[in-house]
Amino acid sequence: MRTACTLDSGHSTMEFLVKFTNQSQGRDRVFRTTQYACALSVYLLRNQSNRAALVAKLKGLESNMSAGRKLFRLGNTLHSIDAAKRTVQIADPVLCLSLTAGNLSRALYFIYDNLLWLRNVGLLRDVDKERLSLHASRCYLFSLIMSLVRDSYVIGQMMVQRARDKEFKRKMDAHLGESPEVAEAVVPQLDALLFLLLHIFKSHPAVALDTLKNICDLFIPLDKLGIYQSNAGVVGFCGLLSSLIGIMTLVQPNLKLKP
């Protein structure tokens, strides 16, 4: 009896902490949007000497937004662990593995991110900042890869289901027959694949938005780790677009891909 009460108390505490830390998501998205908007603006104005003062202010604002986001993310490790506890119960093995691995990797990312914050404010001194940053970027990259695995799997399932639909097959045949001159120049299978993919994205905007968001976010750790180095403009634009999509999914929960 005492054990059951203890478990219930622990579960209630976990629920309270998760709900409490989850309230910072909206603020983090706004800060993130501002941060990457500043990064993109700095890149676009970098060669304009008459805007040097504005560029300096934008850099300062970008730095402040980044520091503020680290503070908001202090409780996100707990939220990611709780999410992993839920996704591990999903019956579909691909979704279970990709979502759980992604959530656990995200939890590790937040741990490294919290340590970086402690290092930046001077509470941790004997810590290699660059090494922590690299570990955080690796965890972030892996979580995004797992999210894209989930997106690809969901899209694949939808494509198989839609391809079996007789009504959709008639629409596809009509589409391929509309422009025979294009069909000669383009591989018919590729045209059919693109038509099917676009139809799925149009009918399931949550899948399209989640895929686009994860692809945009992918450029950030790839650039930091030196795997695929772009420039500050690309990173700023991708981060800004991803942040705007994140705000959309908070304002319109039906646009968020589940599970």
C-alpha cells in the first residue's frame, strides 16, 4: 500500500514538473525565431558599412536570445524522458524505436546544453566548453535523424495505402495522360512518385510541416560539426523557417504530427 502511494506521488510530481517545464515551449519558440531572424539579418547586412551599428545590435540581441533559450530549456530533459516513457509503449516497432531513440537523444542534448549554461554563468569552471558543444550537437543531430526516419516511415505507409486506392489510381493515370510530351521527357515512375508525394503532403499538412522542419533543423548541427558546412545565411534562414513552423504547431495543434 505504501509502495503504491509512493509511486502515485512520484507520478504526480513527474506530471506536475512536465507540465510546468512545458509552459516554456512557447517562449522558447519566440526567442528562437528572434535569434535566427537576427542571424539572417546580420548575414544580409554584413557588407553594408553604414549599417555597422545595427549589425552590432543584432549580434547582441542574437546572443541574448541564445542565452535566454538555454535558461528556458533547463527542465526539458525531464520532458524528453517522460516522452520516451510514452513512445516506448507504441506497438509499431519502427515508430517505437525512432521516437524513443529520438527522445532519449534529445534528453542527452538538453543535459549537455544545461552543462553549457552552467559553464557560461560560471557555476562550472573545469569543463571543456567546446567538447560539451560538440557532444550536444551530435545528440541533436541524432535526434533529428530519428525524427526524419519517423517522417519517412509515415510517408511510406501513406504512399502504400494511397497507391492501393482505386480512385487515386484513376487520378494518377489521368495526370500522367494529361501531358504526353512531358511523360516522354520525364521518367513516368518519377512523375507518379512526385504526384503521389505532393498529394500526401497536401492532404496531410502535419507530415509535410514536420518533415520540412526537421530538414531545416538538420543544417544547424551539420554546420556546427563540420559535416556539411554552409554559411550563416543558410543556417539563419533554416533556423528561422523551422522556428516559424514550430510556432504554427503550437498555435494550431492539429498541424503537429502525432505520435
